[in-house]
Amino acid sequence: MKWPFRYDLLQRYRLIEIVAVWEGKLNAGHLIEHFGIGRQQASKDINKYLHDVAPGNLVYNSSSKGYEPSGTFKPVVTTGSVDEYLQLVQRNSDLMSTFENLVLGFNHTTRVPLPSFHIKPEILRPIIKACRLNERLEVDYRSVNSPNKDGRIIAPHAIVHSGMRWHVRAYCEKNQEFRDFVLTRFFAVPEVIGKSNIAVNDDSYWHTKVNVCFKPDPRLSVEQQEVVANDYGMKDGMLIVTVRAALVHYLLQMMKVDPNILHAKPTAQQIIIDNMAAIEKWLFK
């Protein structure tokens, strides 16, 4: 869909909708705090939204001195999903952790801070460039299983976030296969050594899509299974997640499902994989 507004305007209109829908009240202060614009510009943006973008979506409440969603509200520049609000909160939290004096609102929300895995910019830049230009890199990569200096040649093609850490997906000439490399485990600046003759399409695990089916652990009571199904937004007691085969293992980590634990307490993992036989070939050995 081609939208007739500049990117900065679209971001402000999206904030208007997200705040109005999920907090129930919007005023110029939200735009002023979030974007650092003046009150006149903020009021102009709200009026533009009301008259040109989504007429009838918001109504002014004089007692609370703010705009509220009307009874006929329909999302126009957002999807109206909970994730949009929570992602906005997360982005704000990231910014405020860096800029302590930054005021963005949403002071009634917070999140648990995660460790900051330090990725050196001088290491990341050539890896990103190699992904774009299909280049081979000589790298010093070390792991817990192989902690000694280990030079190898890789041909990266994608940067991946596994839910906790960043990886690079690359062809490893030492192992003669595509593998994942944790970006914090590179110990020297990668050196470009020419073009790679390995095509991204050769990474079959990357291009294969897999359905992973989760369901509540059947050892739970019916009532407990209902709670778990509701937690994960399951339909008919099943959650199906489609993911690249190369990322199946990370999905299970994010879902806190360990396929190696066969007899864990049902209240521990709470969910099980319903199609283990179908996805087992894609798991790390």
C-alpha cells in the first residue's frame, strides 16, 4: 500500500492511534514528549489526523481534556494489535536506557533489563558488507567447545536475532556446511579475501519453512491446559509456528522447550511439541 504521507508524519499518526486505543486518552503532550515538537505542530498533527486521515475515529472529552476512541473507531495507520503498543514501549525503554534524561511518556510501563551482549562495530561492519556483496571472510572465531584461537573462512549471508543474541548465518569452509556463528565470539576484525562462489540458495536449511506444532502438556489437568492454551493464543488447543528450518532450535529455546528432557514436570515446560518426528532433523545435534 502506497501511503501519501512522509515517514515522519506517518510515525506521528501511528502514535496518535496507538496511544488513543491502548491508553484511552490522547493529547498534544504525547506527541510533544515523544517527538520533541512544539505544541502548535502537535495540535496540527492531531487535527490533520482527525480531518484527513481518520475522520470520526476520535472524540474530544472536555472533562479529561483529551481525545478518546469513538464507538466507531477503526485502525487506519495501525493494525490495532497489542504488539504495536508493547513494541512501542520496548523501543522507548531501549532509548531511555541510553539517554537517561529522555522523556517519552509511558512511565507506567517497564521491562526486565537483559544483558547487553557486546558486539564490536569493527567486527560487525565487514560481516554486514560481506552479506551484501557475497564476500569470503577470514575470521578468528572461538566457542565454548573450541575456546582456542581458531582461524576459518566463512561466507555470510544473513544476520539473525535468536531472541536473545545476534548470530550470522554463513557457509563455513572448514566444516563444508552452513552454520550459525554468535557475533560476540569473533575475536578479530574479519579480513575480506575475495568473492564467494557459494550461493545463498545453496543453504537449504535457510530456505526450508517448517511448521512447529505446540500444545499443552497432556499430563496437565483440563483446567491447566486451558490456562496454557490461553497463554499462547492457541486455537483448538494447538499453536503452529512457521519458521525457517535453520531457526527451529532457537524457536524452541525461546519457547523454553527442551526436546532432550523427556520426563520434566508438566508444570515446568507446560507445552510440548506435537510433531517432533517432523522437525527432529532440523535440530542441533
